Amino acid sequence: MTTHATSSVAGSIGALTGLRVLDLTRVLAGPWCTQTLADLGADVIKIERPGAGDDTRHWGPPYARDANGEETREAAYFLAVNRNKRSVTLDLASPEGQALVRQLVPQCDVLVENYKVGDMARYGLDPDSLRALNPGLVYCSITGFGQTGPYAPRAGYDFIVQGMAGFMSVTGERDDLPGGGPQKAGVAIADLATGAHAVIAILAALRHRDRTGEGQHIDMSLLDVQVSLMANMASNYLATDRAPKRWGNAHPNIVPYQVFEVSDGWVIVACGNDHQFGKLVEAGSRRELAFDARFSTNPARVRHRDELVAELESMMRQRSRSDWIATLEAIGVPCGPINDLADVFADPQVIARQMRLDLPHPTAGQVSVPASALKLSATPVSYRIAPPLLGQHTEEVLKELAGQSDADLAALKARSII
């Protein structure tokens, strides 16, 4: 039976229930951070531009479809990173909008923003100004290059950062093979990883605040995060002064440890030792390769990589993907398919882990997005759809937290502040 995650029971208590987050972010890195906090139970108030909202509200197609298969106005991109939030429209460029933010700040635990360096100071919404109003405020800034250094004023985009941080220098096919050259990741890895790192930093800062009462400023940079994610590749370079190169879907130190084309698709084979290699070639009726002096040990296979891979490519093309995977799993040779996303969401393990999230939606009836990967036994993640209406919660939040009356709100609307 197919199982999908659905909206949790209303009123359930999350790990971060009781925390309030003022979300002044848009597009991806910041919203990914604040969505994670919201998934964990925080009350996230998303500030959006009047009349326009987050850029990703308009980044389509694709749009969510209704029960009749017709497109709605809900961009799939926006739905993926803004669930569990309340939407408030506010013109931050206006003195009145800035004053409203200052009224909200004392009621909040965390503020997350991803404006260009210096913008928040020009608005009087910089960390020092706001922590004067709320000394316990955890203020997180997310930018491409951080608040300091020669690149601080630049706009930092994920694609550019993947190149600058060395990621693309080790990603892509070998230069001496067809299609060789640098390649970006298929998802915005620098944005997503920065959002996740921001969550870690915010939780650490909240722990410090709970001990001391003191908030702090978190300076998150896409470039910093992507450089840190180079991990062992960076350490290898720092130890040797030799920059690693691209190996495509192969491994620089282990053979065979790569993708092979089969009769109806692609299969990953990851032989970590000589025994597994012997099992592989025996399964492919090429047992003699395990006794060939060029291939009998991993160091020999690395030295004779191209000769061996040519033999294995011919062997692997003789059978189908499902046949190879069933055979290799049965004999203990690590392997797996190259799935497209249709395969992913039909995969029994993905279904069992409830990684497809189906949520009720007022115009589409139901929308589906990837579920959170966070699984907590005592405080499970709960879900609500990303706010479908721009400014859906403006009056509710400003009455609740900023003490605005109906007359105040009407005046603000008349001047397009909200």
C-alpha cells in the first residue's frame, strides 16, 4: 500500500513550539532555514513585499494542479520551502514598515534575513539596533559572501558559489573523456546547505541565550559553507598542495566504483575490496578478470583503470537494471539504480519513510511536496501548507503582536505599507 505523510494532528507540540521567528528572507537559503524551524514547531512569520511577495511565488511553471489537472497559481517552488509559516505583507523600505518590524522584534526569539550587506542598517533594522530592543534576539544574516571581506558587497548566487568554492572543480566528467569539464550540482546545494547550517547556528545561539539571556549575530555565508563542504577534498589539498581533479562518476582511489550503462538504464557499482570485485565479475561470467594480474588487486585496477572499465562496460550492457541489482544485492556487491524522480517517489523505501507529503490546499484541493527528513519520536514534525494568499496573516499578526487596531490597519493599507 502506498503511504504518504499528511498533515499532523492540529495542536501537536513540536520541539521548538513556543519560539517565534521573524522571517525576512526570500527565494531559497533563508526560506529553507526558516521552514525547518517551522517544521519543528516554531511560529514563523514570513514578511513579504506588498503586492509581490517572495519572488518564488511567481517562479513557474510548474504550478500545483487541482483535482481536474488544471494549473493553479501556486508555484511548486514556493510550496517546497514555505510550509508552516504565516504570511505578513510589510514594506520594509518605508519608515512605517520599519517601525512595525521594531514593534514585532520584542515578541520574537529569532530574526533571519538575507538582504544585501548594509541594507538592514540603512533601514535601522541591523543587529545592534534590534538587540537594543530585545537583548535576547538571535539575529541571523544569510548572504553570498558574509558581512566582512572584499566580496561582502557582492550578490552571491548558488551557481557562482559552487564554482568559486571549488565544488565544480571536482564535479563533472574527466577532462580527457567526452563531455568532460566542470559541472554544477543538479540542486542548489550551496543554498540548501547554508539554510541547514543556519538552523544549526540558530539552535546553538538559542542554547547560549537560554543560559545567559544574551542574543547574538550569526553571519552565514554561502561561500563559507560551500568551502567547508569540500571536507576531505579540501583536507587532501591542504595536506599535499595538489588540487584534486574531476573523476565524473568514478572514484580516484577505488576501481570499479562508478556508474555503468546496462541494457535499459544505469547502475552504480561500488566494489570496496577485491572480494567484492571477484563476486562482480563472477556474476557477469567474466571470472577470469579476477585472476588477471592487471586487475587482481585494487592498486592494480587503479593503474589499469581504462582497460578494466572497457571490459566491465561490455559485461554490464548484457543485462537489465533490475536483473543486475537483484543479482548483486544477493551476493553482497554494493549497487543501486540511477533513479529519476518518478522512480524516487515510487521506491518502496521512500514510500515507507513517508517522504512524499500530501497537504490540503484551498484551491488545488491537495498539493504534494517532499516531506521533512527530520524524524523525532517525541516531537514529530507537523505540517501546514505554505500560505497560499500573500499577506494572509497580516492583520492577525499585527493585531496580536504589534497592537494594531482595525483603524491602524486600514490606514496602513491605504498607504500601501501592508
